[in-house]
Amino acid sequence: EMLRSLTGRQIRIAPVSPPVLRGLGSGLDMLRAVLPLNTPFSREAMDLLTYWAGASSDDLDELGIELRPAQDTLRDSMLAWHRAGMLSDRQMGDLAATDEPAASGGAGSLGRPPKGIRVPARVLASEPFRKAAPKVVPAFHRAVLKLSGGRTLLSTAANPMLMLTATGARSGEPRSTPLAAVPRDDGSFIVVGSNFASDKHPAWTANLLAHPEATVNYRGRETPVRARLMHDDEVDSLWDDLVAWYPNWSEYTDITDRRFRVFSLEPR
């Protein structure tokens, strides 16, 4: 009821039993032993969630503690998840219009990547992956976007993705490419032409140089953008923050001598 009141949407919620939650926590603990999963979801957290009986209001009154309204806490939590990329505008419903960009880093700040599941950089930089990825990864993301009705790509809060649609430099036809992206507080995105450490620039960078006006689909929202090729000094000043989001970009610079083209995609 609170979710419907906040978002204006009918929310379907499937109940999950405490044993299932604890089992999921244990499973993630085992995965965390072999994969660098950066998530607070654990068996310990699920034990606390499912076993805690809470406290009576009488106990709190005696201590002079006044509980915050649950709806206020839920609202602030959803806004925080939205800013971290864990909830889309569609999922937020009416609440998305009330959200404001985080001001911690100032306009255009990259911020720090939120916690979430990410593919290890060593896997993305491995030779087998880099050979297969140019054919497999774009096709896979296009299929996910099509199956979801244009609402999502296969991405996580820690590794956000967008679909860039630009005009082909030679063909003049629309060309769509799924790209790893770093969101900025001002609504723009930074994309890096790493091309899986290939010695050649990716075609989408040539498209943007020829036709800077493009469109991005980010978490189901279509936004017209203008691409700006960033100067080397500007990229160098942001590089440490960029590779905090995508450590494989740092690995790629050790594989190829090519200077990556880096673009700022700015709403127009």
C-alpha cells in the first residue's frame, strides 16, 4: 500500500520465506569466496532480518524514542536506490519526478560507483573474452533490450550500461551500440572507446565524430544527447574515477598503445 501511494503504480510483490532468504545469503557467501561480489546481502544480514523480533512501542516510549514514519524511511531509501541506479524511472513511478541529483560532488561529478555485482577485470581483460566479446556482447545486449520492450539492458548498479543510437559515419543510417557508461550528476554520461583493447577505434566513435547528435536509452528512458570528444587533459584528470567504475579499462591500457577516445554524452 505504501509503495502504491509513493509511486502511483500497482506493485506486485512476491513473498519470500525466511529460510529462502537465509539460503540465498549462504549461497552468496560461498560465491563471495571465489568472486569479488561487492554486496551487503549475506547470511549474517539475512539472519538479522529474519530472526529479529523487534521491540514493543512501550519499550521505546520509556526510552523517549519516537519512531520515524515507515513511509518516510521507504521514500528516502527508494530515492537513494534510484540515485545509485538500482531502481529505474519506471519502477519509481511518480516518485522519480521528486528526485534531485546528488550534490555531494557538484555538477557533473562522477561520484563513486555503488555496491553491486561486477564482472572481474581480469576476466574482461582475458584474451578469450576479448576475442569473443565484439561479436557476442553487443548481440546479447540488443536481445535483452528487445525482449524487455526497450526497458533495460543486462547491467548492474555497479556496471551501468546504455544503448547509444548514432548516425553511421558512412551509411547515414541509425546505428545502435550497447556501451558501458559512467553516469554523472548533471545527467550526462561518459563513454570510453576501449573496444575490448583492440588496436582499432570502435566504429561508434567515428559515428559520433561525424554526427555528434545521438540518442541514449538508459534504464528505459530515451534521451537526446550531443557527444563531445573530451580533451586528453580532461580525461587524464578523471581517469582514476573512471576506472573505479570499470577497472578493466585500466587493464586494457596495458594491452594496447592506442589512446582511447572518450566522449561526454550531454543532454540536449
